[in-house]
Amino acid sequence: SVTILSPLEAIRKRSGMYVGRTDENGLHHLMKEIVDNSVDEAMAGYCTKIIVKIHADGSLSVQDNGRGIPVGKNSEGVEVLEVMFTTTHSGGKFDNDAYENSGGLHGVGTTVVNALSLWTHITVWKHGKEFEMKFNERVTDGLKEIKSIPAKQTGTLVRFMPDPEIFTTVIWDYDRIYEILKEKAYLNKGLLIEFIDERSNDAVILQKDNGILDMMMDLTYDKKCICNPIVISENKKGVDTKLDIVLRFMNSADEVDKSFANGIP
């Protein structure tokens, strides 16, 4: 007996394979997938601001001012935006043409979010126009051109409602998201991240002008240190890898060490 599932059906059937567990960890993994796409735009030098919002209805949105997800049809006549949200292993990160470095490498993030949500709404600002595509229970009625906008305005907004049939909880944890976004701010010097919670009317701006040096200072602010932070940055010509290190010695043995590759722990 052989069964062939569509990509979205496969993700729903074995969701743990894609988000780990279907508890609060898996729920917040959805948020990280979309945030990481926006952060990748920032690492590529095209995005300066990200807005993450928990909406009063329980949905979550991520908006950036990057280049905007491509719109238009691929060589098979299918809308690229639809491919990005319904097909695994699709995206612009399998070569170095669009992204020299990126945290999302597998091309499943947006598809997983759509597969495990009741609905997903995507807005793209690109080519002097606002485009919209909506998925309701993973079905879309296609790409719509909404209105004309200033030619310089670009970006993407993804808003989704996690499916309570999949997750044991669909309640977003403010503190957990705050810590994730603060870490992203440390790792992307100067990137402005705005976090809004409509449930409580809380709003905060996260921006770290000194990057991981600020992370080091915050990690050691209450510790006895025997030296100032040592900053090492290596970016050699002809070598693909760029390395940034901040190191500080303390007079106690309670070591703290964190490491990241392309912004991912």
C-alpha cells in the first residue's frame, strides 16, 4: 500500500518533522521561520526594519521593508508566491545569487507556516504596486493587484493564524518572542525591530547599534570582569567565511558562551 501526499498534506501528517514538537515550541517555531526570512533580507543589506505583531485575534504578522517576495509566474505558469507557500524546497537560497548568507537554507519555512495555519495572508509591495495573496485552509484564489504605491516602497507582510488542530496551544508567549527578537537585534547591528502586542498594548523597539558587543555587555553587566571586551572581526579577501567574536575574561568560573551561524543559534 503506497500513499503519495502533497507537500502540505505531508507537513500536516508529520508536523513534528518540521517544527519539532506541536506544543508551544512548535508554535513559536512558525514565528521564527517568517522572522528569519526578514532577517535574511537584512543580512543581504536590503532591509532596515522588521515589525512583529501579535494581533488581538491570536494571529501573528511579520512585516519588513526588504525587496519583497517575487511576484509573477514561473516557467511552469504558476505564481511564484503560491509556489513559495505550497511547495517544499522552493526559494531563493539554494545558490548565492540572491543571498550571500542566509539562515533559511531548506526552502520549507513559508510552506510549513501555511500548512500548519488556518489561514495565511501575504502582502507584497514591489514594482510600484501592492499585491495580495490569501490562503484559507491552504487554498488560494490567486494573486491580486490591490493598488499603486510609490515606486521606492518595497517589502513583505506575512500574517497567519496557527491551527489549533495541530498545536496543543495557539497562545503566543510575549516574553519568549521578546527574547528571540532581542537576539536577532544583537546579531544584526543597527537593524530596527519593533514588537507590538495588541492583546496588552505593549510595544517595544529593539535596536542594537554595537551588535554582539552589546550582547557581551548585557551578559556581563552584573559580573566581575578582569578586562574590557576583546573584539575580533575577520573578513579575508578570497575567503567566504566572515567571523565576528567578542570575548571577555571574568574572575569566576561561571562561563557563558553563545555561538551562531548566519544568525541561527
